[in-house]
Amino acid sequence: MTALRSPGLPTARGPRESRLSRAGALIVMLVFTLYFLIPIWWLFIASTKSSAQFTNSAPLWFADFNLVENIGRLVAYRDGVYLKWMLNSVLYAGLGALIGTLIAAMCGYALAKYRFPGRDLIFNIVLGGVLVPATALALPLFLIFSQVGLTNTFWAVFLPSLVSPFGVYLTRIFAASSVPEELLEASRLDGAGEIRTFFTISVRLMFPALVTVFLFQFVAIWNNFFLPLIMLRDESLFPVTLGLYSWNSQVNQIPELRLYVLVGAFLSIIPLVITFLLLQRFWRSGLGAGAVK
């Protein structure tokens, strides 16, 4: 028997999206897109100008395109110290994010799949670590590293970068939901050890979360400023953020450094963009595979 629908009652379909709401959403997204892209555009435009054109031309449009010459002058300044800073940032951020992601994956997987005394307490401590800002830990870390004589060394910046409470939290949540217990039991019945099971099965299932942790960790280490500021005194160990800051503080004495700071800041964001574009494919494919499962 078919139920009759009264003319005044709404249909069973969901609410239709109005043109006004769609236009409002597009306007909001456009505003935020411009908010994030205009500073990058300004930085790119400023990097293409000469020192004289920087103050005597339109701030958001080209004058003479001197980007290649400016980059050459930046690289040649003080025997290429900028390239040394970029290499330091790549080592700090690349190795730190890679090893930090691996450590976070192991910790999160253990908290999700193994039962042992104090597991919940450890996870609650990790959650507390997520809430503590990194700047609040910089001074205690400096005191600890100064006691063991590791300040003003590569390790003073690299070792703290290996710890990621947010990475442990994310991988723990993802491992609990994406790694089936039945699959682990089948692997153990086939004779695979825990380490082999983790690297051959669990890591593949957790890959979207690992890419996310790596991206967050890479960006955080690359943009880290306060920790290198208090840990390092040797200019050859500076990351690019601290190096550009040291140049910017000397602009009044050496005006030519203003252009080098602008060009160096523009070049310093390129590795972040490249890293995201390279990993975006794996990120999306992993998320899609997880959604299908």
C-alpha cells in the first residue's frame, strides 16, 4: 500500500543548496585565499626588484625583473653562507621529520595495539605534551643541553626535533582504527615477528597518517626559530630562519641586506611547497584507499 503525501508536506529529499549560500561560501574562500596568497605574491614581486625599485615602484607589480641577478648576489654574498643555512635547514627538517615520524609511528602503534601496565597514563602524558607550546620548552632544553655540553652544536637543534607528541597521538588514533587485529594475528601465525609485522603490514596501512605527521613535523622544524636562537652561536650552524633574522637585524648598518633578506625568504618557502606537492599524491591516494576499505 502506497502512502499518500499531502501537498503541503516537504519531500523526502535533503535540503537543496541555494545559490546565495553557494556564492557566500565562494566569497569566503576567495577572501581567505587572497589573505594567504597576497603576502607570497608581494614577496615574489619584491624579490624581482633592485634595491632602488623596492621603494620607488608599485608594491604588488613588477618593475625590472632582476630575480636571477638577485639570487646570484645572494648566493655569492659572504662565500655562500645562505646556501649553508639552507643545507642546515634541510638536514634539521628532513632528517628530523623522517626519524621523528618513525619514532611517533612506533610509539602510537604500541599504544594502540599492545596492552601493558601504564598504557593509559603514558597516553595521557602524550596528550599533555600536545598542549605544551614548543617555546615553553626551549629554556628547559637549553639548561639540559648546557649541562651535557651540547649547546652550539648540531645536536642541540636536531635531537629536540625528533619528539612529536602530536605525531604519537595521531598515529595511535589511526593505528587503532586502520590496522585490524585479525591481520596482525594472521601475520603472527605465519611466523612473522613483531618488527617485521610492523614494517611490512602496519606501516602500509598507517601511511596516510605517517605522511601527515611528516608534513606537520617538517614544517614545524623548518619554521622553528626560538630553539636555534637560544641554542646556537656559531653562524655556520644556523638554519635559514635564524640566518635571515640575523641579517634583518643588521639592515640599518648594511642596507643591501634588505634585498638579500627578501630574496632569501622567498627561496626558503620553495622547499616547503615542493615537499607538500611531492607528498600530496601519496596523501590523497592513501586517504582514498582507507575510505574504500
